Amino acid sequence: MPPGLKDVAARAGVSIKTVSNVVNGYTHVSADTRARVQEAIDALGYIPNAAARQLRTRRSGVIALAVPELQSPYFAEMAGLIVQAAERRSWTVLIDQTDGQAERERNLVAGLRRHAIDGLIFSPLALAGEELSRGGDTPMVLLGERVWHGPADHVAIDNTEAAADATRHLCGLGRRSVAAIGAQDFASAVTAHQRLAGYRAAIEEAGLAWDPLLVARVERFHRADGAAAMAALLQRPRRPDAVFCFNDLLALGAIRTLLEQGVRVPEDVAVIGFDDIEDGRFSTPTLSTVAPDTARIARLAVDLLAERLGDGPAASDAPREVRVAHRLVVRESTAG
Amino acid sequence: MPPGLKDVAARAGVSIKTVSNVVNGYTHVSADTRARVQEAIDALGYIPNAAARQLRTRRSGVIALAVPELQSPYFAEMAGLIVQAAERRSWTVLIDQTDGQAERERNLVAGLRRHAIDGLIFSPLALAGEELSRGGDTPMVLLGERVWHGPADHVAIDNTEAAADATRHLCGLGRRSVAAIGAQDFASAVTAHQRLAGYRAAIEEAGLAWDPLLVARVERFHRADGAAAMAALLQRPRRPDAVFCFNDLLALGAIRTLLEQGVRVPEDVAVIGFDDIEDGRFSTPTLSTVAPDTARIARLAVDLLAERLGDGPAASDAPREVRVAHRLVVRESTAG
């Protein structure tokens, strides 16, 4: 039987309560007592629980998660899943919202060491490459499309292929004027660029002509942007009979505009989104989408970070690139 | 003209870049140089920016925000607004998700001092009263209904009155079988208890009979719970012609069930929610709701915390209770 609290207390000549206080990191135990308890713990090889292990490894048990915006249900769901995965390792997760601003992302990476944080899971929007290396030796796992071949472990889906799959689904319904909502012009909008590339590839693969007038640009990936973009597309001479929206929020906004204007979904215009957020499972019509395996992304991010922290199998030195699967989810908005 | 970086650099006999490094807390400046720069800063009364002020007051510039769940759009929107309000003070906000579990809320309050956090904005679900006082001297502002007359500054709307307003709106439409979705039986479900009390008060005020069979219980406040509760209500002998849902997610789930079963909203059943999350502005039909002044709650929480941290007007000792307004937002789901 492995040694218990009682054995440690007996060997250190203190009460069980005192051992527990030391193990839990309470500060009102004298340095002398603390040292005696720690000696007994070491001598017996006592591993009480995650808290004690953290104490011995001088870790705080706190990791940070940085995402662009929590108001985006996708990032909120991701954050919730990462908190759950971290909880199984008794880690606390502190979440930082960067709004995708380069300055805030820089401060985040530079400030890590000051905040007693063991590691970082980071979904950057603005930073890439070298700038991400400034975190010093704080272990980091990167999420999202921005950072292939970056300086740290990285977990992401094949974004371009997933966008192509969504578009192929629309073409497969026999639609011939397949529009896209979500293009963005700024250089750092890698997610938008990749999804546009996937859309274009699938359009050309289906033998349809590439028509820039079927592509609507947006400022952000919010419902209001999708609603406005759809209204603009309906004004153009060639009316779409299907729309691939680069995320579900854009799609929900687009559907609102269509229904408001008496356009039937999916009969007149089929709509597909991206992310598989909960909203699309309860909207009317329910929303077809591309579902990244978000639960797996969350689990992998925590597992990779744990390896770098020495909690799991030994970490190799080279950054690892991990691809996660996605799948097409067909619901009412394209099932006409 | 107030002294600038240049004046500090000249007085300390270092480069402007070095002053900037000290002010930004970079660690590669020698202790000796740092001391010289700090002396010059003090002598000249130089106040460069928030970062420097934080350095001098020994604050980390980091506050924590703890909410029950980020997957709830209401808490996600609140978190986003608090991050924005904090940004105007150059504070970084780290967000912790408690899932409303007592154990995690306890750990959060107990662990504050270990994490170099200046203060906490906390929306507790499980803890109340005395247990909340264990945070030691870390300044704290509480949000939500759980904690009237608690140990710290507290910002909330009048929850019972807001629920009564939602129900009055339904009664005012001439509806006579006004149901409620969102009752919860456990003692700590203060939000649900208060909203049920407001609902009941408005029902009786309208001269309608109190009918427990019109009240549906839920496990959580999620869309799936609202969908299931609505299905259950439709099975009961007395069919409702209106439903007050205790939050917008429940309402969106309830509307999905109604439309799926061919029940028209609002013609057959009018539906109102609570929170005014973005989803309800783009759903079909758009969702009537009660809107707390969430932006004001966020701003006040940050302002009260700043006062306790000595950044603003002097803080009095007694905890302050601040009520924030709410308003009724009528949209398609009740505008029949």
C-alpha cells in the first residue's frame, strides 16, 4: 500500500492536519515544520494528490488560456472544454481575451513570467513566427490557423480542406450560384484567407466559374456582419442559390436577413456555416455546418502542455504539429 | 509641461530606451540602473503611464474575473465588457470559470494571494455570506443575485422586479395561460427563486390563478433544457398561450420546440426571455427579453474595484450595494 497522510505525519512528528496544511500550500505553517514534513514526504515517496505534486515541482498549478474574443461562442465553448480538460489534472485555467490586437498579444507573451503561470494555451490572431518565441521558457501550445511552423506545439484542423468540404456540399445539392460570406482583406486574416481558398478550390472543382461578385467581405465574424453581407449579396445582379459562411455566427445573421426578406432557406438559398456552435442546433432552420473536433483540440492542447510540463510522457524538443479531424454536419438549412 | 522620458533619462544618466525598459518592468536591467532610474522618476514626479504607476504601487496590473460558465453568452458578453472597461485602466483581466461548484469557488477565494492578483470581480453561484469573506484583504466586487448584504461591494439588477416586468408584459397582451420555464429546486438556485417569485407576483397581480402545472423545472439554463421543458408543457392538459423563460437560452430552446411542433410564435404562444443576449436579436422570430444594463454593470464593477485599489475616489470601508436598471425589450416573439 502506498504511504498515506498518517505515515507522513508519524515520521515528521506532526499532526495529520499539519501535513495537509503543508500539502495544500497554506502559509501559516512555520518554515521548520514545513521542512520536516517535506523531508518525510520525500523519504516515503508520498504522492498525495495533484496539489502536493505541484508543491514539489514548484508549479503554481495555474495555466493561462488566451483567445481573441469570448463573445464568440466558438472560443467560449473551446475555453469551457479546456477548463474541463485541465480540471482533470487539477489545473486552474485563467483566461485572457486579446481582442486579436497585436499589442495585447505581445504583452501577454512578454508578461508570462511575472504571473506565476506554468504554461500557456494561446490562439493568436495578430502575432506569428518569431514574435511568438518571446515567451522565454514558459511552455506554450498554439491553437488555430495563424501559426503553422511556429515556435511551439500546435493543434489545428485542416482549415482549407474543411472550407472546401462545406462548399462541395452546396455544389453537391446542384446549386450553381454558390456565394461566400466572410472574406477579409487584411494580411493577418489567415482564417478568412484559408477558407476563401478552400471555397474557391471547391467551386472550380465543381466546374463552376469563379465570380468575385459572389464573395462578400466582412469586418468581423459576427451575426450583424453576416446579416449585412447577405443584404448586400441580394442586391447584386446575380442572386445566389447557396451561401457558405465562414463561421456559424455569419450564417445565423445571413439566415435572419433571408427570412426577413421572404427568401426561403434552404428552398431558395441553402446556407452552411462553420464551427458547429450550439446556437445552430436550435435555430430555425437548424444550421448545417463544419464541425471541428473541438473537444479533441481542447484535450490535445492540455495533454501537449502537460508533456512539456513533465506531467506525462517525456517531451521531445521539436515543436509538434497536430492535425485534428473535422466533419460535415447536415441540418435543415441545406437539407431542402 | 510635465517631465518626459527624456528628462528622466538625462537625470539618471541612462538612455531613453533604458528608462522605457525599467518602466515596462523588463528584467534584464541591472538592479543598480533600475534604482537610478526609479530615483529620477521619483525626483521629477514623472508619471509615464499606467504601467509605471503599477510598478510604483507594487501592483501587478492584473485582476481576476470569476464567472460560473463562459459557454453562457450572458457571462461571455459580461466578461468581454469587463475586459474592455479594465483595459481603459491598463489592467489585464484573467478569467476563471467556476462551473458554479462550491469547491472551485472556495479554491478561487483562498488562492487569490498566491497569484499576484490585485483584485477580483466575482459572480458566485454556490458561495454566500461568510465563505466569501475568506479572500483576506484582496479587494473584491461581487456580481449577481446570490449575495445581497455580503462582505464586499456588490452590483446587481432587481431580479425579482425584472422577472415581474417580463410576466406583466405577457399578461398585458391578454394572455391567460402564462407559463414559466426555469424553476429550480436546489436551495442555492437564488436566480431561479427570485425570477419565479417575480413571475408569481405578476400573475397574481393580473388576477390570474396560480397554477403549478404551468411552471416547468430545469436542470440548467441551456437551450436543450428550454426545448425539453417546452415539450413537457405542451403535454400537459392546460396548454399555455405565453411563456416567460428565465433566460434567453431557455427561450430560444423553447421556441425551437414550438416551431418544430407547428405552434406559431407569437400567435399561438408568446415567448419572452431574460438577458438580451445577441442571439435573440438575430433569431427567427427575434426574441423579446428583459435587458439588464450589462455595460453599466461591467463599468461599475471595474470602477468600484479601482476605488478599493486606490485608483479613484477614496474608498469608504462599508461594502456598497449598487442597483442597476433593467428594461423590457419587445421583439417579434411577443409582438403578435
